[in-house]
Amino acid sequence: MTNEVNSSVQTAFIEQAINERATVVIYLANGVKLSSCHVLEQDDTVLTILTRGNSGGRQLIYKQNISTIAPEM
């Protein structure tokens, strides 16, 4: 796959999560699991900002450190 195709799939997935206010689990490249995350409107080609849990605390994540984003079951 080309970078352009990868980018458009990634963008579509994140936009859907934002629009649906979906709760997701994010795994970072170093193995850390971030659960109960909501991806916010602030998302660009390098960064994404998310909230975690009921506290509403925001966390900035560099996309290069994200390994996997999955719906929380």
C-alpha cells in the first residue's frame, strides 16, 4: 500500500471515531495500553488529542507512537 492509501484509511477511521464519540483502546508502540479513550476533534497528520475515562483529562499522542486503535468491547 502507498502512504496515500494508508493515510486515507487512517483518516477515515479516526474521523468515524470522532463523529461517533466512540470509546476506543489505543496501544502504543512501546506496549502501553490506553483504555477508555475518546478521540477529540483535534487531529492532524502528526498528533491526536484524546480524553481518557470520566475525568475528562486530555492527552496528546504523536501518531508515530500509536500501534493499534480498536473499539473498546
